Amino acid sequence: MKSDIILLGHGSGGTLSHQLLDTLIIPILSAVALPDQNDAAVLPAESGRLAFTTDSFVVDPIFFPGGNIGDLAINGTVNDLAMAGATPLYISVGLILEEGLPIADLRRILHSMRQAADAAGVSIVTGDTKVVPRGKADRIFINTSGVGRLEHELVISGSSARPGDRVLINGPIGDHGMAVLASREGLALQSDIKSDCAPLNRLVQAILAAAGSDLHVLRDPTRGGVATTLKEICLQSQVDITLDELSLPIRDNVAGACAILGLDPLFVANEGKLLVVVAPDSADAVLAAMHATPEGVGATCIGEVGPGGEGRLRLRTAIGGLRSIEMLAGEQLPRIC
Amino acid sequence: MKSDIILLGHGSGGTLSHQLLDTLIIPILSAVALPDQNDAAVLPAESGRLAFTTDSFVVDPIFFPGGNIGDLAINGTVNDLAMAGATPLYISVGLILEEGLPIADLRRILHSMRQAADAAGVSIVTGDTKVVPRGKADRIFINTSGVGRLEHELVISGSSARPGDRVLINGPIGDHGMAVLASREGLALQSDIKSDCAPLNRLVQAILAAAGSDLHVLRDPTRGGVATTLKEICLQSQVDITLDELSLPIRDNVAGACAILGLDPLFVANEGKLLVVVAPDSADAVLAAMHATPEGVGATCIGEVGPGGEGRLRLRTAIGGLRSIEMLAGEQLPRIC
């Protein structure tokens, strides 16, 4: 690259665009040879149903403890496919770059994307790059869309929770949101809180194998955190869920940071966590299967679906009370993903 | 909607987000019911190969004569799938909204997206919405990704052009770029130049039916225009292409505006045009098939692939000379799509 920052011309479609694509973006992300570059990727036929998802990432700051906007963007879409019970296969990458972005930052982000894709076993097969003038974006925004294959006939959906089901999670909550917040605000507590950003597709395969048709809902509690995601499930399935406060896993440093800042960890974003709603007879087998995977060693049961069907989410507190949990109106923490 | 502008909280994942999705975005774009909203869309199994593409749209201004960022985003991805010879099926929509965007503008854009999707026969099946603070984006950016089905075994690729092939186009060049530029700069000429933004998938079906395996390349000359797109084909296929200046279709008002502004219409973006590289024996049949479709009435032959194989693009000028055409380094017109 002749320039060490992104120029408007890098988005022109002309030789500067080709140079950026041919010497930086494509070699790092996918290694497609020049003659094979076309407007769309052509992929093999797939047996079984398909899953298709999209997510844009605008996190601020773009680098934070435990990850950056690049691996976040890959893992986020891998996980959305996994939450449908699909095997993630193909990812597209749409970059919106602000004029002036250091090429070194872009290179670091692209390398993180490729590493995350390799770790999750997905291929980056198509992409697009736009450049906007200084002040018209914030360094880099990334859209990732994904295609996956469903190898089963199960209906895994937010509307499938049933009375008696158990609610499981694969580890401590709030790490991603607090890592990003601490990094953004330059808080001293940032040193020991890291994002949990991770691909969950292999954990989902283990859960599917253990639960079969007893698996009712999978959701990753990202924006809005565990509370918002469970409230959505309550409303979609028209069931009541009761969480047990004492069984909620949360790291001391995250709990401490939340207490200082007046934030409720139940509403803080996660990027490597999933919620499993499973029939009670399979709960122990699923927990055992989760414990046997790297992403599931901290798995635990945090609540259950009650007999009622009014869409209520409640917390059984440490002193034995029942507290109703509603969604927040707006932002606890903006631009967390 | 209680607010008439986009607030940061509309991107929070909380109740404001749900209100925006449930009362505006989802009813207009896809009409998915609340209980069916999940992280990924689950789609039927498809026989045959798949095509997958992505594109982000950052056009300025967001409304221009002949279209807006919404129908541009749908048609752009429909056309990228069509250029692979695929039948476009499913579209994802990723919105990045700037705080303060008028809800009325968003509603107008969403309606245009749905109308464009209906016109092209594709379904919007999944989406994502992010909000960034004022000054961190420019009103609205849209990513669309698309999945299509290939119903044939042809290899339609920029690397498939062969000596002797004819180069066809379906109508006049430069309309989109000049419409956007005129609208952005408030030029008086804007009154009579309109974007050619249109879906090309049905035109492609007609071309496929007429050409079969004689169809070698399909490309839509968007960013960089006809010249950049043909130069890419020259390089990918390692062939020489010669254009005939007198046969290039261009409207008088576009030619006049280009002359005044010192722009070369060969490098101006189109959003409803395609270039066809086809074996000579099928060229007339393909032209006839194109003429029988609404998007192809202006189809004409503009050049041919010569015997040489050095990746050169040349223009036979009106006075009989041969002028070499190279890609531009950077921008003639930034943020054209």
C-alpha cells in the first residue's frame, strides 16, 4: 500500500480500490485469486434447510480487551447462525471505512476476522468496501451476513419455550459490555475485564447432540443482555420465566464495576454466551455435554419456565423475594456491538 | 412512533428498539409476526448451487431523481445475484442509522425497499438495526446481502470472455451517476436526468434462455462505470476488448452534463445496466431477447473481444483512431452508491 491511511479513492472502484482489495483485503480474508473475483460468490448445493442472518457492527472503541470489531463481527454472525441450530458455512463482509483510517488498524482488524473465521470453521466468500469522507462515519463499520445449513428438522425458536423447561447459560455474564465500556471510558478497572467474544457453533453442536427434540430455544444474550433476551423469549413463547439470583454466574470484577457504575449486569451485553431452554428431563445431559466443551465449562442452570403463561420474567432474589424484570426503554450502554 | 426522529435508544435492544422494529421496520419490510422473530431466518432447502453476495450503500444524497438509497440497496444486491446467473431469492437488510434521522425519511426509504423487493420478486427475510450518535454516520447506511439459486451449470464469470465474443449493453450509460451528482450539487440540470436504478434479474433470465452456454460474462457497470467494468473483464479473462465510440448509447442530457463538468461518461456509474459478453453466433438472438423485455429495449452491441490477449481495453473513436482506456486511480464521483 502506497498510503498509510484510507483515502476516498480507495472506495472509487478504480485502481486504488483494486490495490486495496488485491494487496490487503482479499489476501487476508479469503485468498480468492483475481480471475475468480465476481459480483457474487457461487457456492455448492446444500442439502437441508438454510439459515441466513445479518448483523452490522459499530462498536466504540474498535479495539477493546479481549477482541476488536473484526473478530466481534465474525463471531456475532457465526453465533446468530448457531442460535438457529445451523452449521455456519459462509460469511460475507461489508466494510464502511472512514477516510483517514490507518491502514495498520485495518490490517489488524482483517487479520482478526480471518483468525475468527478459521477458528469457527467458516469461509469468508464475498465482500464489499465503501469509503466515506472524514466525519461521515466513525473509523470503521462492519456488516457480516452468514449462510448456514440445518442438518435436522427441529424447530429451535424463541416461541418454543414450554412450562417446566430449564434455562441454562454457559458461563458468567456481562464481560463483553463491561470490557467495552471500561475501555471506552478509560476506567482503571479495564485491566482485568476482558470481552467473552467467542464462536459458539461447536458448543451448539454438543447441545443439539445431547438434547435432540428436547432443545426448545437457543439465544445469545448480546445487546440488552440476559434480561432483555429472556423477556423476549417470555413474550414470544407466552410463558413466565423465573431466574434464581443466587445461581447467576458473574465475575467479581464485573459485579464490582457494575456496582460502581450503577449498571445491572443482567442488562449488560455478552458476545460468547448463550441461553438454552430445554425440557427438564434433558437438562442434566445438556449441562454435562456443555461442560465437556471449551465454551461451556462454566455452564449452569439459572432458572426455569413456570406454569403460567403471561410473558412475565421474574427474579427470585437472594433474600427470597420475587422481582419483576422489564425491558429497559433505551440504552444502558450504547454502541456495544 | 412516539418520537419523530431516530434516538440512540432505538438501537439499544430495549423497548424503543422493539417499538421501532414492530411498528415500522418489520411491518413494512417483511411482515414477520413477533413470535417468529429470531436471530436468523430459516429457509427451505434449495436444489442447485447457491449464489451469495453483499453490498453496502452510502449514497449522498439519500434521495435523488429516479430513486433513493432504499430501492438502490435492493436493486444493487438483486443485480449482483443476477450477474452470477442466479435467481435472486432472499435479501437481508442491515441498517446503520444516525441519531436524529427523521422517522419520515426512514419510512419513505423502507417503503421503497419493500416495493423494489416486490418488483424483483425477492423476500426480505432477516435484518439488523444499529444507531450511532449524531456526527458518527451520515443519516443512513444500508447493507443488503442476498442469496440466490443457480438453475443451470454454466460458468458465468469475468474470466470467461473469449476472442470473437460480442459486448452488449441494455441501454444508455451514465444516468445514475449524473442524477446523483446533479442532485447533490443542486445543479439546474438535475430536472431532466433520472437514475436508471432497476432490477435486472428478469432481463438476465431472458438472456440466459437465448444464449445458453454461449453466455460468457454478465456484469453490471456500477462504481467505475462501463470502462472500469470492461477493463476488469479484460484483465480477468486476459483478453483485449475494443469499444466502438459511435455505438455507445448515451442520452443527450447526460452527455451534455458530462461535457460541462469534464466527466467521461464511460466512467460514470449505472444502476440499471448490464454488460453481456456472448459468443458471436448468439449475439443477435440475445439482442432480440433483450429487446423484448422492459429493461432491455435499448440493448445494442458496443464492442467485441479481439484476437489478442493482453488485457487491453480500447475505444475506436468517432474519427477512426484507437484510444487506450485505463482505470482511474481514484474518484470521479465519490459516494455514488
